Amino acid sequence: MEPESAVTTCYRHPKVESYVRCTRCERFICPDCMREAAVGHQCPECVREGARSVRRPRTVVGGRVSTVPVVTYVLIALNVLAYLGELIRPALVDRFQMLGAALTGPDGGLYVWDAAHPDGYHPTGVVDGEWYRLLTGAFLHLPATEGTFGILHIVMNMVSLWNLGRLVEYRLGRVRYLALYLLSALGGSVLVLLIAPAAATVGASGAVFGVGAAYYVLARRLGDDMNTVNRFMAGLVLWLVISAAFTSWQGHLGGLLTGGAISLAYVYAPRGPRQALIQAAACASMLVLLAAVAFAKVSELTGGGVAQ
């Protein structure tokens, strides 16, 4: 009498006969569970386990490598959506533009700031506790028919962000890039508050200048062709000087300096388990510094009383 032959089945599908083993765990797997491996086939669980054990590539500053510049796309979309909102409701510009200190008169118009303002006038801007203006102004732009540039204002900023942002985001990683962008925007607004608190400003230029500074710092760190990079920076600085006649140079310069400082902290933080912690501490320190400067300036403008 011949012995009865043993039938082997897939460990995931017990009713399916299988005679192929996973090369990693040696369990039987059916055709539906087979995953191509360097040698033979593996089961789905071993493939997932192998993927978890593979070290993900990191950027030079320790960020996760991402080939799709999602943050840049989102930032451009937010700026465009804000601009469309301005076209529908122009009052949004007055409500959310960067404005350090002004007075709103009985007629609803804006007047020059004076801490000892007469009755009927009330503070408007950051001095009145509207701290959000330090950031929201960076997502607004000049209306299509106003200012020196009109609609070109947002077009030029978004084209610059598209060209620079994709490269910088790839080299920094999404989280570090977003922190750099927002801190640069904030740095630009704080310098406006410090030097020209009565100026009403809008635009992503400060943040874009910060991204431009990061592009330069990263290029030097990675050994790029500095001839091209230096020409770019020369053009950026030249535009900063020329545009001072008709734009907020304070916002541009503030974004440039803030972005440069954060970028230096990113690229020169020692590699290792504490790299991310050091970089986060640098960003937090910059945020605290900008907040302290803003509070001090508002306190000066209001004669010692800071609006909450």
C-alpha cells in the first residue's frame, strides 16, 4: 500500500494548494501571495518587514527626501486662493495686510499713528493686538489694478517660489522647508514693524527672499557651481536695492536675513541623533527672538502697554 501524499497549502489561503516557499520565512505561499524578490519569492508580510528595515534616504540636513514638492504646491495654492478672495472681497486686504500701527478715524479711514490719539479714533494693526497680521500679510498681494505692479506682484512672487521652492524643498525636506518659509515671512513682517510700523504691506516677497537665502547656503554646503549661484544672489540683492524705491525693502531684507540664519543652522548642525533637535531649537529660538522684538516695538509704540 502506497503512502498517502501530503498536500501543502498557502499559509494565508489554507484552501489553495501551494508548493512554493517564501525565501525569507519558508512558509508556503500561493501565486496571489508571491512577491518578486532578489532571489525567488517572498510573502507579503516579509516584504513589509523588509521595507520597514530599509533605511530611508535623508537630505544633507537630515530631512526625508521627497521628489514631489508638496509644500511648495500648497503654498502657491494658498497664495492664489487668497488672491481670488481679495478679488471677491477687497476688504480682506485691509483686514489682514501687515500693518504695525495706525488709527482708524470716525470716517473709517486710516490715519497716522499717535499713542495719544483723540476721542473717536482707535488703534488699528499689531498695536491693537492683531498679531495675526505678521503672518497673514505674507499671503496677500496687491490688487490687479493697484500699486506699481498690479497683478504682476503675485505672478512674480509665485514664479520665483515655483523655481526656488521646488529645489530648496527637495534639499531640506518638507518640515524644515515649511518652517523656513513661515519664519522668513514672519521675519520680514517683524522688520517692517520695527522700521516702518505705519507702512501697510502685503506680499510673499519676504518669504521668497528667505527661500533664496536658503538656496545660496545649501549650494555652498553641497559644492554646487557657485558662478551660477553667485549671479543669482547678485540679481536678488540688486532687486532688493532697486525695489526699495517702490516696495517694502524692510520685508525683503527681514526675510533674507531670517532665511539665511535658519539655513545656516540647518546645514551646520552636527549630524547624528541630535541633529533634528538642534535644528528645531534654532527655529524655536528664532521664533522667540522675533516675538520678543515685536513685543518690544509694540510696547514702545503704545507707551508701555501691549495689546493682548
